Amino acid sequence: MPQNTARRAGRRTTRRFTRRDIVVLGALLGIPVLLDVVIVWGPALASVGLSFTSWDGIGDIHWVGGDNYENLVQDYPAFWPAVRHNLLWIAFLGLVATPFGLLLAVLVDRGIRFSRFYQSVLYMPVVLSLAVVGFMAQLLLGTDQGVVNTIIGNEQDPVDWLGDSSVNLWMMMLAASWRHVGYVMILYLAGLKSVDPELKEAAAIDGANERQTFFRITFPTLRPVNVVVGVITVIEALRAFDIVYAVNKGRNGLELLSVLITDNIIGEASRIGFGSAIAVVLLSVSLGFVVVFLVQELRGARER
């Protein structure tokens, strides 16, 4: 009997896939991979190649080497302000909006009264696109019967929240944070629900207060969620396009790399090679942040 059982187990482990299994696996794995290559990596690699050329989208493609990057750095006035605004956007979402979303998640997780209602209200902005958020910002912050200027009584001499280059970027970051906070809150709330209550009870028995328990027990346990939130924050900051384009087409203090890419590739200039160079810069910045963040998190996980 033991020999027969061993033979059956061996037969089960050496079972080969049928032709139908291979076709199903090939379809389930091959189609998503093919779509990913065609839609994501194909255009990305094409942009890298086109960034070394001069092309208007119609005529012949001419190789120019690194001239596009040289002109971008030295002779394109909007480039450095756009880089600075993108980095400021990352810092604002990462240092202000994300911690605030974590704070809301902790408060909701404690089971405060009407927590379900607060959770729904705070998550509601996530379903809105950034373009819709931009239109709502115009209604709230506009000089022509804007809600904010009406409330503070500046109808005769209204503050130009969206036209003044010294404040409009901060207003747009606040509007984008309103949407980002709800997303972060849901992610952290899901992570907090998975924390083992026995760890908190053990910390309380050892004499740890709530702050010590959170920073020494709960927050380290949320490391996988921190990775996801960090990557999402960088991506959200670098792809911020619709909200500023809906307000003033990304000009007068709202210059972003994504806006410059659009203006050069599909604008009147139709400088596809030059716009591709800006896209490669944006890709490099995003990959740089994401790779460094992931390496640090994985290294910390190994040390633990």
C-alpha cells in the first residue's frame, strides 16, 4: 500500500499540462503581457528613441543626438520652473497630504462615532477626476463670483487665487491633496485592519502608551502599505496634468513637465522629438524616485 501511494503521488507531481491548459495559460498571461508591452513599454521606448531626433510627425525623421536635451536645459525657459513645480508637488503630497491621510485613517480605525459616514465622505473625492477637481477649484477660487472671495468679503477687490503665480500653485496642490487624502486614508485603513490586536495588547501590558505603540508596533507593521502609498504618491504628483490644464492650460505659475510634453507634441509647434526628450526626463524622475524608495524599503525589510 505505501508503495502504491508513493507511485500515485509521483504521478500527480509529474502530470503534464494538456494542450488546452497551455492555450488557456498562454491567453491569460500572454494577452496582458502583450497589451502592457504595446501600450506602456512600446511608447516609452519609442519616446527614448525619438528624443534623439527632430520630427514634426509628418516629414522625415532627422537624427540630432543630444541637441534636444541641450536645448531643453539651456534654452527652454519653462523647463526648470516645471521641474521645480513637479518636485514641490511631490514634497507637498508626500509630507502634507499623505501624513494627513494616515492621521484620518488612525482616527477612523479607532471606531469613533459616525466613522462610516466620515469614511464615505472622505473617500468621495477619489471618484472624481483631477479635471473635475480643477473645475470645482475655479468655482471656489475664481475672481468672478468665487465662493472663497464671497465668503471673505473681497467681491470688490477679489484675490486672484488662480491667476497670481505666487499662490495658484499652492491652491492647486491643496485641491489635488483633497483627492489624494481620501485614497491614502483607505489604503492605510485597510492596513490598520490587518494589524494583529495581540501586538497592541502586548505593548500595552509592557507599559507603552498610544504614541509609542503606534510608532514602534503599528507603523512598522504597515511597511507593505507604506511602499504602495509612496509609489502612488510619486505617480500622482508627476502625472498631475488635468487639474492645471483645466484651470489655465498649465501657464502663469502652473508649469509642469506633463504640460510641456503635451504642448510640444500635440501643440502647434509639433516638436515630437523635443517633447519626447521632456517625456524621458519625466520618466527618469519618476523611475528614480520609485526605485530608490523600493530599494530602501526592501533593504529595511531584510534588516528586520
